[in-house]
Amino acid sequence: MNPFDLVVVGASGGTNVGESLFFAGQQLGLRVQLLDTREAMRGPWPFVKVCWHLFGHRPARLAAFSRKVIAVCEATRPRWVLSTGIAPVNEPAVRALGQLGIRTLNFLTDDLWNPAHRAPWAQRAIRAYDCVVSPRRANISDLSALGCRSVKYVPFGYDPRHCFPEPEIDFRVASDVIFVGGADEERARWLGPLLSHNIRVALYGSYWHRYPQTRGKDRGQAAPDVIRRATAAAKIALCLVRRSNRDGHVMRSIEIPAIGACMLAEDTAEHRELFGPDGESVRYFDSPAQMFERIAWLLNRPDERARLAGAAHRRVTQGNYAYVHRLAEMLGLSSPT
């Protein structure tokens, strides 16, 4: 096999971070390969469900996929292996990669202490990496206490293939307010009342049918180009974090400004670190009542929406927020200009 500089272990397709980091590696001029983690979830559906629900969120083909990662790296001897999220690479495999002289990193896109993601096998594996990179400050001390050798904070980024301003507004997908993300009980409580007002809401994502406040009112999942056009066509793009994941920001925090939309974001320390004080480039809210108040205020001020959208877009696109810059920081390389 041809030698590689970087092997990315992550999911392909859509806006998956793994594929975005693979593309970022190409932008940096690296010889890069993507090993698709979806392969580890394949198998007879009953077996997949048993492994996931009874064996601590264990992928059905965890051992086989881990062996594949080792085999590819033995043949190509990359300088780095970068896995994303709760990657299906077990502890023995991570240690074997280190014994090959490969620097191992994990970009931990989810919080290991979130009950929805808790996986004992993954906690064992994460300790074996040379460096764990977290996009949330809230779990840095937990990762250090777990025994991780090196832990650093790097925020999410944006992929310029998917996130850029639209030349024209697509009025077929226009709305007053757009929210894109998976449903949970807290998000349903916040967004349910908004859907009952005389406001055009574009709600995208999975599992909204589980909650009576949002059932039948969402537009389902959509491809990246549809999400980009719908975001560009919305007067306000709403950004909620997920408290069960201890998020200080989310992927959409960066993607919305990169697309050029006016963002109304949940007030967090990470959001303020990324976008400055309230009103500089985005507006913030800290409660459902304040969210409604800020939505009503912004809907009546098109000039202010345009100013905020422009300021946030400049901040993101001129401030090294793309995944190529995030990857360079993770690998300790010079950031491209």
C-alpha cells in the first residue's frame, strides 16, 4: 500500500467531522486516508442491537474494525492516526498503533460522561491515546482524571465545501427561524412553544417525532446543501447547545456564521469566547423567555440582522475557524493562511 501521513478514523458522508478532517488533511498537502467507522456498526440487526444496548454501546464489529486499523497502519506507517468521537478502535489497537511509532489522537466530539454515550470500552481506549482533543472545556479535567496523557481544547470548525453564503435566497425553504439538530426533551420544551406562535419555523433533524410539542412539525433530516440553503434563507438561525453533552458550543455554532446567517445563540462562555460579547457578532439568550424576546426583536430589525450576520461571517472566515486550521492545531503544524 502507498504510505500515508495521516489516517483519519471517522464517518464519511454528509457533514461528518471525520470526512471534514480528511478533506482538511488534503488541504494541508498531507497524504491522507479515511477509514469509515460505519463499517464497525454493520452486521445482523439483532446482533447490532444486543451489542449496543447490552454491552455498553459496543459496536458490533469493534474487534474486527480495530484489527483493520492496525493492518492498514502496519502497511502504510502513517505519522498520525486521528480518530473522531467514540471511535470503534479498542484499547489494544490504540496501544498497538503507538508501538508502531505512530502518534495517536482522538477528537472527542461527544462527551464520554453523557449517559447516552457512556461506554466502558471507550473509556479504556481513550486513555491509550497520545492526545485527546476535546471541543468542550467542561470535560477537560475529567479526561485528565481518567488518566489521559495529554488533553487539549480545540473548538469545532466548518467545512468550506458545505458552509458558504448562497448567491441567492431560495424562498422555497425560507423561514423566520431555523433550528438544525437532534431532538431531546429539553430542546423540545424550548422549541415547542415557538412552533405554536405565528412564526415560520424550519425545524430539521432526527427524533422530533418523539415529543408531542414537535411531532409532525419538523422537516426531517436533509442533505448538507439543503441545510445550507435553508440556513441562508432564514431570518434567524437558532443555536442551542446540549446540556446532557455539557456543550459550550456545537458544530452549528461555527457553521451558521460560515453560511452567512444571523445567529441567535445560547449564552455560554465558549460562545462568548468564539464570538465576543452580546451584540458584537451574535445575540445571546439564557432562557426560553429571553429567546422569544430576542427573536421578536431581531425579526423587526432586518438591518441589525444583516450587520450581525456580516460580523460573525468575517469573524469565522478570517479567524482560522475552518477545519483545516483546527487540524493543523491538532497536529502541531503551521496554520495555513
